[in-house]
Amino acid sequence: MAARVLLRPSRLIAQAVNIRPSSPRAFSLSMRSFQQQEARQSPAQDDRTTHFGFETVPESEKEARVGAVFSSVASSYDTMNDLMSLGIHRLWKDHFVRTLNPGSRTASPTSAWSILDIAGGTGDIAFRMLDHATNINGDLHTKVTISDINPDMLAEGKKRSLATPYASTGRLDFLVGNAEKLPSIESNSIDLYTVAFGIRNFTDKDAALREAFRVLKPGGVFACLEFSHVDSSLFNAFYKRWSFGAIPLIGQVVAGDRDSYQYLVESIERFPTQEEFKAMIERAGFVAPAGVGYENLTGGIACIHKGIKPV
């Protein structure tokens, strides 16, 4: 994208996003548990229940239980992502931000992108966004609101922000909020909505996608980076054995918290496939950018999904 093209931020953003060691037994026991949970679930329960990993729980309980998981791992969040991604989540995040190109030049030198980073508590994505806007595009005005339902995660982000150049600039805001309902965010007010490694934990993903559509300006972009489904059967077998066999055990050793890490790997298994999630994004009203609307990373271990709110 040419930096000199003069467009309002939301349209510029839309153009910028041109997408065309564990035992086999441990893994099999985890998968058998999943199948048994599936067998016990009845259609009548679907209306009032949701999934917490492989467990079926009342919707009213999931938010608190997910909150407990992330309160537990807040201080070791980078370690958690290192384990879940085999250490390459940092490269994925860097690539994610580059594809969005925040702060690219607009019609006025004082124009600023308004970015909402959902489930962004520790600031990983927000700090990268501001670094890119500042250092790559020379933009000193773009702002990021970091929203998270978990105060412990936001507290970690605020602490980390003190080591950045942005702590006292007014370019960072922190908001405790539920992505499924954001009354403090005005409709048609956001240029770019991001969520990284968070949406699989939402109780009602469809409601969150509809809320993303509401707050975005026409031409604004929804962008999601999430663990997904591996596209090679051989690699998938290895990755699942690593996930179910090794990660909970390492979580126990490193963080003293096996259950939280067990939930996290189960939540990945439960997340919709790439095509299913693309369809959910489109049902919320978004249109896919040029191409398939998503980009697999590292064979599908993670995936970037994007959608544009029609002008």
C-alpha cells in the first residue's frame, strides 16, 4: 500500500488488509474424555450450556471459570504462550501487526487510528501496534484501547506499559470489559478491532463478533489471531500429543498449575475450524478481504482471520 494515498483511516485500513515429550496413552485418554463429554451432552442442554474445554458447563459459569484461569496465568502469560506455540507466538504477533500496518499515512497529519485491542490485557499486541505506527509510519497520534474482562491481566499490562515509551502519552487506555457487550464504546467509532489468542475463551463468540461489527466504522477491520487446526495429519498427530501430553505437565512444573494449562489446550481443540470461523465472521456482517479471508501460520497451529465492515 502506498503511503501517500489519501484516505480516511478506516478505508486505508481496509485496503491495507488485502488478503487474498508425551506418551500416546496420555493423549488418547484426553481425547477419550472429550468423546465421553460429547456423548453425554443432549440437544436440550445446548440452549443453556457451553464448553469449558472438554467440559459442558452452564453459560453463567464459564465467564468466572475462564477468569480464574487467566488470573492464575497472568504473571506467566508469555511462558504460557511459549508452551502453547512451541515458542513462536512472538513471530506470529509481529507478522499479524505488519499485515495490519497501523498508523499508515492518512489525509491529515493529525489524523489517528483508533484501535480497540480486545482480550489484550498484557499489552503484547497494543505495544507492537504503537511501535509499528511510531517507528515504521512516523505516526505519533494513533491510540490503542486495551480491553480485557480480567482485571489481573489488565494490571499486568499496565505494569508492562511502564517500560514502554507510551505510558504517559495518552496513546494507551485500559478498559475492563466483556467483548460480548461494550456499552462504553460508541458505535462506528473504531478503525481497527484486534483480538489475539482470546476469542476462543468467549462464552458467546457470535455475540462478540456482532459487537465488533457495531463498534467498527464502515470500512473498519476486524482482525483475529488465534490458535487453530493443523492442516497436515502427520503434523497434527505430533502437535496434539505435545499439547495434551506435555503442556499440562510442563504447566504443573513451571507454573504449578496443571488444570489451567489443560483447559487451554482443550479450548483449542474446541475452537471452530478455519472455514467455520470464517463463516461466523461473515454471519456477523463482515465481508472477507480479497482471497480466502484467513491465513494459516505454521501449518495451521495459528491462523489470522480478517473481515471488513462494508462501507
